[in-house]
Amino acid sequence: MNLSSARSFLFVPASRPERLAKALASAAGGVIVDLEDAVSPAEKPGARAQLVEALAALDATQRGRVLVRINAPGTEWHVPDLSAIAPWCAQGLCGAMVPKAESAQDLHAVASALGPAAALVPLVESLAGLDALPQIAGARQVRRLAFGHIDFQLDLGLRCTPDEPELAAVRFQIVAASRRATLAAPIDGVTVALSDGEATKRDAVRARAAGFGAKLCIHPSQVDTVNAVFAPTEEEVAWAQRVLVAAQASGGAAIQVDGKMIDLPVIRLAQQTLGQAPHRSA
């Protein structure tokens, strides 16, 4: 998996290892095997053992598409989770999603436990995490940030309306922190309405407009919608091609495309758009 360019991440409970193969066969950019919220406290030791068995059955390429959401630092399950997956990080496992990320110190400890090959994706889910964003984004081995917007609402006592304007400022800060740390565009949270495809699309459109580059999914039916929203549209690709053709032909002179002046930032946007197109021509 190219962690920086993946647009969708599909959760699979560690206690349901039979679902992992199906998730890996989907169009999801990455698969997150969940040892945290999807597994009850009583099931966690068994789920951890099932995870190790499932990882052993994968080849290195498949492991490279898998992140494991470990239990949060400070919980009784955190260190056993790290011990279980550390050997697999040296055998192709992409790395760990770290929930309740609230300090660079905790992330450095995770990185040390998992080894230098492990990528970390911190979940910002609390006010403490928001306050520590610059340090979290700059921590060792952090490759991308993710927003746990449901737990964030709980932490602050928010009652968000469907379009979540109450979280716009928080999303901006996560996008800005990612940019300052030169990380890939962050990953937005889940849509819990499993039977409402329009809700998934609406949430993904809002996330992309806010500067996010991907979204977490909790059901395979959400993946195609999320991938489509975060990919450039045919119209955007066609516009980008016109801009670059015109820019090349201009020899550095001022140009217009579709009746609008084109300058260097717009040219760079066009290049970025074509770089994100799934099946662009050379």
C-alpha cells in the first residue's frame, strides 16, 4: 500500500479474521485490523492471537496493505498489542493506527517498540490530541493523521448536526498540521449510517472539500463511493490536461484556459490533479 495516496481504509475486527481476505480483495486502499473499539475487553486476548494467525497467513504484499489499530497508550492491552505485531512490522506489515493520540512521547514509544519499518497513523480523538497536533504530526514515523470525529464529539460534549459545521475548525487544524509537517492529506472519520450511501458520499465530499485525502470505512459497501469522491472527476482531469497543454505551448507567456487566467499555482494544481488520476495517460 502507498499509505500517502490511499483514499479509503476499511476496518475489520481482529475477532473476525475470516473477513480479512475479503477486505484485502476489495478496492480499499488499506485495511485496518481493529484490536480496539471493535473488540470487547474480554475478547481482546483471543482477538490478538487470531490477528497473529491471520498475519502469518498473508504474504508480504498483503501485509503491506494492513494497519493494525492497537489499543491506546495507557490501557492494559497496549503493550501486549505492540509485542504481538512488532515481529510482523519487520515482515511487511505496514504499521499501526494509534488511537487517542495525545503526545509525541507516546508515539515515540510506539515507534521504538515496533521498529523503524512501522508507519504510524495517529487518531486525533480528543481536545488533548488537538492541542498537541504539531507535536503529533512531527513525531517519528508518523506518515498520516486521522480524525476520530465521533470520540472527539464525545470528549467535548458536542451534539453535531448532520453536516457537522461544528467540526469545520477542527478539520482545518488537522489539515493545516499535516501540511506543516509535510504529511499526506489526512484521513477523515467514519460514516456510521451503513445503509445510507448518500450519507457516505456527502461526508466524503465534505472531507475532500476541507482538504482531507481519504476516509475511514466500516463496511465494504462504502469503499467504492469513497474512492470515487477522492479521485479527480473526468471534468477535473480534462481541465488539468487543457491547462498543462496550454502552459507548455505558451513558452512561459501569460495564458488563459476556459476564459480564466492561469498562473503557476494553477499549473501546479493541474499537475497535482493528474498525479491523483487513477488511470491517467503518460
